[in-house]
Amino acid sequence: YYKNKNYSTIVMDYLDSKFQMMILLPNKRKRINDILKEMDEHQWNSIADKLSERRLDVKIPVFTIETKVILNPILMNLGLSSAFSLEKADFKNMSC
């Protein structure tokens, strides 16, 4: 946990500390976009040095993020172009 005059922040571990989530909450009369505009890479990275371990009661709303991605061009750029060609595609060894 860390708090200054502009915001409070927490970092929470997930999956045995393999992943972390940082939550930055603006203080009253502050907007998140204004805070982020003021932060440079050094300030952002220094938050980790300022954190102190505390026991907190944190309530986070449940949310879902969805996106749609067309993977064909991405996979083709990764070298899988033959999989999208009727003449070159060969999937005969994929069946059980």
C-alpha cells in the first residue's frame, strides 16, 4: 500500500505471486488522467519502492473485459501462412 497527496495505490499478488495487479485510486478532486499525465517512467517504477505491506479491506467490483481479434493475419505474420492456403495446408496428422 502507498498513499500520497494525489492518489492511493495497492498491489495485489495472484497465483502465488506469479502475477500482480496494481490499483491506483485518485484522491478526491483528482482525475486519473491528470495523474497519469504527470507520471513519467521513473515515478511509475518508484511506486514499488514506496509500497509497504499492510492488511487492508479492499472491495473491487466484478467486471469483464471482452475483445475480438482476427487471428489470421497475426498467425500469418508468425509464419503460419501455409495453414491458410487450400493448396499448402496439411492437417492430416492432427486427427486422433
